[in-house]
Amino acid sequence: YAWRVKSSEKRVGPGGNFFSDSRTNVWVDDAGKLHLKVSNDDGKWRCAEVIAEKSFGFGTYRFYLSTPLSKLDPNITLGLFTWSDAISYAHREIDVECGKWGKISDTNNAQFVVQPYQSKGHLLRYPVPENSGAAYSFLWQSNNIQFRCVESHDAEPVNTNAVVKEWSFTEKAIPQPGGENARINLWLCAGRAPRDTNDTEIVIAKFEFLPLDLQ
């Protein structure tokens, strides 16, 4: 797939951050894996986001994460999601988010969300083993969204013990397609620096989309 890279010299969302299209922050290695990095650039923290050029619509969105969540600072969030600039259906934002939102003691480090997250039943937090290279997915249909996190890079895990969490969202507020794009980002909560003050890098092994007619 073709992707564009987000860049900003002013603070923008999410979190009120600076985003960089530098190869320091976003690159693909020789094995085809995507690297995203939050880095300190002469006192200014810069984050990373990539945006799929194509709008996929209904189907399965699957993200394979090579970096364990133990590498994420409590102030850093990894987002795997869809977003449309149009405001309908809360920007058609469907999220898998990995992070603790600055709360070191939180035993949960990931969540499934159908925006707006403030609405009852629109958010589910859960713990992912911090040393696993997990795969996160959601199947978006007209009447439900099925989320899944597994501790393997198999499209369908052969061992049910590999399933970390599943969630079916069937509320009335199911977004309908309309110009949304798949996105992957790594950013700082409220623009706050990492607690350990170190650069943070994550690696996405693969992204894939499967249309509904191929399910």
C-alpha cells in the first residue's frame, strides 16, 4: 500500500504534538518493516504517523506488532486506527490503542475504542503480555465491529490460548464508510515528554486489509 507521512511544525492532534516526516522518525527497513520513533530533536519532541492513501471501507484491518509493549514509556501511545477528516460518525474513528496514558500503575496497557470514547460501552481496556509481539485487528461491518488481539502473527491463531482479548461492538453508533484512512501513529500523551526521557521506537512487521467479500 502507498502511505503518506504526517508532518507539522505546530502542535497538532493527537496530544498536541509535533510530527516529523524525517527518516529519523519514520522509515521502512530492508525486510519491509515499518519503524516509528518518538525522538528528541534539540529539545523538541517529535512524533510519527503514517496514513494510507487508499480508503478501504468495510473489512478486516490487521496490524502485526514486532515490538513488545514493555518498550512503551507510560507517556507514549501507539495508535492503530481509521480516521476521516469529515466529522460524521466521530470522524469514523475506530481504534486499537496501546499505552497507559501516563498512569504507571495501570495494569491495562491496551484498549479497543469506537469513538466517541466517552459514550457508555464504546471503550474496552485490557492487559497484553508486555513481552509479546502481538497482532491487533478489527473486522468492520455495517452492523458490528469485531476486535481481536492475539499473541501470534497468524491471521487465525491455531491455539486458542494465543487469543489475548476479543470484543464485539454492536451499539447503534456503528460508523459507515466515507473517506476514512487506515493510520498508524506513535505519540506523546498531552505532549508530555517520556518519563524516562529516552527516544522510543516501535516496529510494525506488517499491515494488511481484507475486504468483506474475501472474509
